Amino acid sequence: MPLLDWINKEHAKTSVREVPFHLLNEVATYGAAADNLLIQGDNLLALKALIPFYAGRVKCIFIDPPYNTQSAFEHYDDKLEHSAWLSMMYPRLVLLRDLLSEDGSIWVSIDDNEAHYLKVLMDEIFGRRNFVTTIIWQQRTTRENRKTFSNNHEYLMLYAKNYPHFAATRNDLYLTEEVRSRYKNPDNDPRGAWQSVSANAQAGHATPSQFYTLIAPNGKQHNPPKGTCWRYTQEKIKTEIEANNIWFGKDGNGVPRIKKFLAEAKSGLTPETLWLASEVGTNDFAKKHLIELFRDGDLFDTPKPESLIERVIHIATNPNDIVLDSFLGSGTTAAVAHKMNRRWIGIELGDHARSHCIPRLEKVIAGEAGGISGAVNWTGGGGFRFCTLGAAVFHSQGELNPAVDFATLAAYIWHLETGTPAPASFTNPLLGIHNGVAYYLLYKDILGALRSAEGNLLTAAVLDWLKSLAAHDGACVIYGDLTRLGATRLAAERIVFKQIPYDVTGR
Ligand SMILES: C[S@@+](CC[C@H](N)C(=O)[O-])C[C@H]1O[C@@H](n2cnc3c(N)ncnc32)[C@H](O)[C@@H]1O
């Protein structure tokens, strides 16, 4: 497969592994206790910090990264050298891919500055087979007369983690009022409203049975127009006429058309790739909403309209799924996900995490009525935790940061060993059994009275206790400070002992 190359690409690729794991410091909780997370910090570090807990669990990622327009906005710079932009995106996209669930999808908002390079980059990271589509969003409706061309659209580049899984689970759009209003009932059919579709098909692939003179109930003869045939055979059309499924107009003299009933219509609409401002809003529309929200505050330059994000989240998720935005800006994705009863994670580097996202989300919790609130009947509730990036889990020489608590190290070890996210908060030395192997962690005070003065040692008494925690006679991996059991005993018990921190790999 042809790949994109640029200066320092190799470094961008290796940087994913080299980014250290960091702790997340919980600073405050807003509203009711909830899983939702707002993180202030560089998303490269924040995404890596999330991996042990969320890898494979996120259903929908929407990101709106700086487009590299070579401008300096009030709240962030959008001026990277072209290669530097690609190097910035590469490792973040790799981490985002690892966070997605098998039926998950990633939607990237972008414009012509980098869209076509981003497409090739995402082909490499997500696989060409997982490219779903590029959506054109009409982001402005007014003409920009000072430019050579008035640019009125942006793109949403959509990739699935695994295309067939996404295709099988994505949602249709709701039938709009406009579509519903096309169904009428001029003949008072007891089966309800219907619309008519052509009874003709292209003649190209027709069989001889589709060419005949159709006789209407009033005796009028109809022939298919040149180059077309009847959609139904003569036999089938007869039964359809008897069933009152063919419409010949009010006076019975019209060309035959097939009745399609609203009750039998697909409950939703297949999403199209052209998203008009009249349906999902514009940038200006989003700014007006922010002006209503922050009457006296400074305005964020490049917000997305809530209705645009609502459509993305509607197609890609169901209530309670996790939505993530790692370039959160003014907090639109988090606000919309919250109003749609999804769980969410938002990451923002700038101070507007505090000056815009927190107050906006507090208003949402209090039942803010703007944006999509009316459309989704939002009346308030829920909450979120605000975190910043803490210290690295491992110091530069590899020694474990003593600030790491049991549950956090357990989550890292579980993820490093099994490649799966931490199932729950760990409170027990038996982390779990995966593919027939039981994983144990002896760390901090988890051994209680069994802990020796020298630390968390694996002794015969400790092993007896560990064995009592689960009926498991298969292989085990035990992490601890040291083992007092000899190689023969360990082999006989099918135990692999790993020493902390030297055997905690992947950092
Ligand atoms: C285009 S704005 C997003 C706007 C957002 N969609 C909204 O509706 O308000 C891009 C945001 O990404 C943030 N950003 C840029 N680099 C980042 C990084 N390395 N980590 C986290 N956020 C970053 C910027 O501060 C900016 O707020």
C-alpha cells in the first residue's frame, strides 16, 4: 500500500510507545457522581493515561483538531509546519484507534488545508477497508466575497474500527417531518398514509415478462415509456391491483404507480453524505449559542454547532455508550453527549478547559435550554469529574512512582498483560483470570497482616491465601517485590513471578 512520508515520521511512529503513562489527578467533581471525565492537558499524555482503563471501550470519537490554517486564534494556535502537523496527529490517532471498541467509529472534522493528507494518514492507521465515508458539512451559508472562492464547506472524515461491525450497529436517522409529510391518503386507505413510486424500471436488465400492455380497472391501456419496462410481471401487477396497491390517480386515468405505506417504511433514513446547514447548523449558529451561554465572557472562535455533533452521536452510539473528544475546545461534544445521556470523556489543553468547558457543562447539568436541549428534551442532571495530568507512573530510570496506588497499578498490569481494559476498580490481589491464566498483584498494603517488613513477598503462606481467593488450578502470573519460593516450587505450581518494577513492561 502506498504510504505518506514526511520528515520525522519514524519518530512520530515510535513516540506512541515512548509516551510515558501518567496519573490523572482528580481536582473536583461537578454535579452528581458520574463516570464522565473532563481532563485538562496535552491529549497525547491524556490519551495514553486512559489506555489501561478505556482501551477497546469507546464507541464514538469525534475530534475537531486545529486544521492548520496558519492562523492564531484567540484561544489556541493553528500554525504548524505541514510535517509537524502530521507528526502531531499520527501518535494521537494511533492511541484513539486503540481506545475504540470493535463497533466504534472515529469522526474527524477537517478542511482543505490538511484533509487529503489526513485521509492517507488515516488509511495507514485505521486501514483502507475501514474507511466509511467523507461527509461534506455546509459550515456557512453566506458568500465570502473577498476570497477567490467562497469556501462554504468542511469535511467529516469517518472511519470505523472494524467496518462490518460498525455497519451492523450504526443507527439510521429519524424520519424527518419533511419525509413524513410526503405520505398522504387521498383514497382513505384503511392501512394509513402512503406515497406512490414509479411502476417502471430501466429496461436494461428486464426479462420479456416485464413488457406488456397493462389494463387499468377502468379499461384504459398503459404501455411502459420507451427504454423502460414494468417493475412487476403481468401476473404480479394483477394481484397488486386487486389488493389496491396500485394507484391510477384520483380519476383512475393516471399512469399506474405503486403505493408504499408509511407503516411499512423503514423506521429511519440512511444517513447521506451531504449535511446541510439547514439540518445541522453552521459555525455562526454555534457562536450565537455560545454568546447566549457566556453573555459577558470571551467568545471561543471555532465552536461546532450542537446539532452537528448530535447527528454524529445519534448515528454512532446508543444511550450510555462512551463518547470521546480529545480536542474539546469550548466543550460542545461533552455538552451534547451529556444531553443525549451518553457517557463522555473530553480533553482540552488550553485554559478554556476551565474558563469555558467547566461553566458550560455546569449549565448543562443545571438544565441549560439552548442548543439541542429542546430537541432531546434535556432538563438537567448528571455530573462529571475534572482531572489534570499528574506525575508519570514510572520515573525516567524505570522505578515506580510511589504515588501510584494499588488500583492504578493493577489497571496498568492487567492491561499490559491481557491487552484488555480494566474490568472494574481493583481491590483484591487476584486481578482476574484471562485465557486460563490468573493474574495477581502484591503491592502497597494489599497483603494486610501477611505483608513482611521487607515488602510484598511471595511466601508459602501468601501463596496459600492467594489460592483461596479463586478455584483456579491453571497457570498464574504473580507480581510482587520478591519471591521466597524457589524455582522448583514455582514451576510445580505453574507460577511465573514478576518483580516490580523491573518486569512491568510497556512503559
Ligand atoms: C477547533 S478547536 C475545537 C472546537 C470544538 N469542537 C468546539 O466545538 O468548541 C481545537 C481545540 O483543540 C485544542 N488542542 C490543540 N492541541 C491540543 C492538544 N495537544 N491537547 C489537547 N487539546 C488540544 C485547542 O486548544 C482547541 O481548543
